Amino acid sequence: MSTYRALWVEESDDGFKQTVTERQLDTLPENDVLVKVSYSSLNYKDALSANGNKGVTRSYPHTPGIDAAGTVVKSGNSAFKEGDEVIVIGYDLGMNTSGGLAEYISVPADWVVLKPEKITLREAMCYGTAGFTAALSVDTLLHVGIAPSQGPVLVTGASGGVGSIACWLLKNLNFEVHALTGKQDQADWFKAIGVETLVSRDDVLAMGKRPMGKTQWAAAVDTVGGDILSNVVKAIQYGGSVACCGMAAGAEINTSVFPFIIRGINLLGVDSVELPLEIKMDIWRQIANDWKFDDFAEFTEHSLKEVSLDEVPAALDTILKGGHLGRYLVKIS
Ligand SMILES: NC(=O)c1ccc[n+]([C@@H]2O[C@H](COP(=O)([O-])OP(=O)(O)OC[C@H]3O[C@@H](n4cnc5c(N)ncnc54)[C@H](OP(=O)(O)O)[C@@H]3O)[C@@H](O)[C@H]2O)c1
């Protein structure tokens, strides 16, 4: 096999054009591990990379795809051998290194996680970067002692990739889940992923400039940042925590110190990209074992759409416009 199929993003006079093309295998970067990709998934960052966002991808043409699960076909590192099933998420994959929306990736060995036994390659990408980040966010809250008895947990951007999996995980860990969403008309969809109460963006934004509001949640997983996060911290109960992992609503926050110095709130940063590989492995093991809940197949059936590589450009467009519910899984080979 000297060629492979890949999503190819090129800059043209009319903007950025995405096509699926045949590429020569020897054009991939020279790295320790060559992986034949079985599945990838679509994340907001892929939509940005595919549309010329130079904060994500500096130069084009380029193949996006920040995650991939597949089988090692060649390894120059003794940690991996031909036939090993592996997962790669984060680091530079799909940003400035040719990404997982292709039949092959070539990556440094220290980006690669051996797939835990109790999860399939497909299941790993049903999670993908978004699900991994949701798991890491929930794990972060559990580590600071957040427990179901303390009260409801809010998830913002709840219909998105990170948000929907955070809702489902929290429900399975016996939390009462409240979901902040712009899709208030999708009550049945949210109920099926474990949400008990929908919260409107307007209600949270209405807290306005007051330094603190009525306490409503023991904790939150925040995927949107901006004015919403600025207000959510005002409504977290004494000693509670917010895991902050995204910026769909904005990168800046504006808050007084009062929630922190009067209520002892913790704002906890969550990063899945540069997270040390050993911690990545621990989280994947947790996903594959303790958190392999019985209703996983039902959850993915409801919240995940499987597409082919050829269908990726249209799906990325939907993500960019915020019109999706849940996640896209990409079957590559
Ligand atoms: N820290 C990390 O390691 C890490 C890893 C993965 C992703 N992320 C970040 O996490 C965020 C979510 O990623 P994702 O893959 O879940 O994206 P996504 O699937 O596009 O979901 C984002 C959700 O945020 C809500 N939203 C969108 N625009 C908004 C706005 N202007 N104001 C308020 N809410 C808005 C929407 O949900 P509703 O309609 O339900 O409100 C949308 O579905 C992104 O910023 C992404 O870059 C960070």
C-alpha cells in the first residue's frame, strides 16, 4: 500500500476547500509509529482546522483530525509492535501534524496509548477527544471530593460532544444532572442522556453584574467559558468546584474574587491535549473498566452519528454552525 485516502484542506481564492484525496504514504511525517486508522471522530477543533483557523493549524494544505484509533503497522519504538491496537488523541495530531481524518497517521511513540482490553477501537472513538475530556473533567471534580449527596451538577454546552458525554457519565455516577443549553426544545433528547433539569442560557446570563447569586449547583463542568462561566461561578454552593475545559461562548471570563474568597469555590482547569501520557492512560483505563456503564451502546445509539470520510466536510460544517446534537464518529477503514 503506497497510497492512502485523506481529508485534504487547501487554501484557494474562495477560502478553504475540503476534499477527500489519494495521498502518497511517504508524504506522511517520519515518526516512530505508523498506524492504520480504523476510526476517528469530529471535534470543534477539527472544524476550525478544516476552515483555515490559523490558531489551530498554521499552514495548509493539511489533513485535520485530532484523534484516531487504529492498528500499528510499523514501529521503530520497542513499546509498540505491528498489530497493537492503539489510541492517539491530542498533542499536535491534526493541528500541525497530519491528522486522524485519513487512513494512516505517523506519530511519535510518546503520543500513543495502547488500547485497554475492555474497549474496542470503535468505542474508543465514540468517546474521542470530547469524551476523554468529559471523563477528565468529571474525574477532576471527583478528586476534589464532589459527591452526589452535595447536590446537582451543571453541565454547560450540554448538547455538544464534551457536554453530552459529561451528562451521561455524571448520571451513571448517580449525580443529579442539570444541563445548560441553547436547545431548550430538545427536552426528550436530554432526558435520554440522563439530564433531569434544563437551564436556559438567558437565566444564567441574567445574573448580570451581581458579584454572587443564589446557590444552585454543587459543581459544574463548563465547556463554554465567557459570560456563562463568569456567571456559573456565582451560583456554585459553598466549597464547590467548576471544571473549566472549553470556550464555545468565549475565551474571556469576568468575575470578582467573591465566589472564591467568600464561598471557597475552586475553578479547576482541564486540558486533554498536553496531559502527560501516563495520566491519559489512567483515564482511558477508567473509561474502559469502572466507567464502562451498561447503557453505553444505548447512549451512543441516541447521541452519536456514524459518518464516512466522504461525509466529513458536511458534518464539519454542521458543527461549525452549532447545529448538531452529540457527536460524529468517523469510520475510516
Ligand atoms: N480542554 C480540552 O482539552 C478540550 C478538549 C476538547 C474540547 N475542548 C473545548 O471544549 C469546547 C466544547 O467542545 P465540543 O467538542 O463539545 O464542541 P461542540 O460539540 O461544538 O459543543 C459546544 C456546545 O457549546 C454550546 N455553544 C456553542 N456556541 C455557544 C455560544 N456562543 N454560547 C453558549 N454556548 C454555546 C452548544 O451547546 P448547547 O446548544 O447545548 O448550549 C454547543 O453544542 C470547545 O471550546 C473545545 O475547544 C477542550
